[in-house]
Amino acid sequence: DNTALARRLGLGLITVRLSDGLVEVHCDPGPYAPRKSARKSGRLLREFARRQGDPNDGGQTRAGLVTAYRQDALKLAVYLFEAGASKGAMVARETGVTPATRMMRDNHYGWFEKVDKGIYGLTPTGAEAVQTAGRLLGSD
């Protein structure tokens, strides 16, 4: 554990046994170079590629963080606010959000309600979200 900590801090670690004078070098000093995770960096790059604009303020924490998923959900909510209850396939076609039906079915934000088979409408919470959606959709 101490060797790993020394590596992360960029320090070298040498131990000396006083009884017989044995000196052992465990790690040399140098900059910390963590392993690259292609999976994590790929996921992060895809997230940034899907976002439109830069709606997050610097230093913002998780509360109110605007992700690409939230931007897509807002597109769906704005469409339903303007057009009324619609079939999922039509919403997907008009908004350009391919997984529209799944997103409305999963309803993570509580904005959508199932009106009939394959037809979704907007809840009052969704209508309220649309009222404040201008900045979040990247239309600054």
C-alpha cells in the first residue's frame, strides 16, 4: 500500500534494514502515469459528441447537470408540448432522437405519460420543464 501511494505521489521508496544494512529500492521517483481506460474515454467522448452546446456552468455538481440524455428528453418534451400526445415513432422522426419511444416509456424524469398503446403525452412536470428548457437545449 505504501509503495502504491509513493508511486501515485511521484515519490521514490527505499527501505533500509538496520540489522544487516540491506537497502532495497521499491520504486523510483517519477510522474504518476495511470493506465488509460479505452472504454471510459470512449464513453466520455461519445457523451460530448451527443451534447449540443455547453449548457453546464463551470464547477457544477451532479444536481442539475445537463447530459446528452437530458437534452434528448427535453427535445421530446418540447415536441409533445407543441404537438400534443403523439405516437413514439412520429416523435422520433420529428425530433431526430432515435430511442424516443424507449425514453418516453422509461420516463426517468417523470415528464411523459402513456395515453394509449404507443402514444405518449406530457405530464404537468414535463410542461414545467419545457418552460425552462431554452437554456438547456443549447439555444443561448
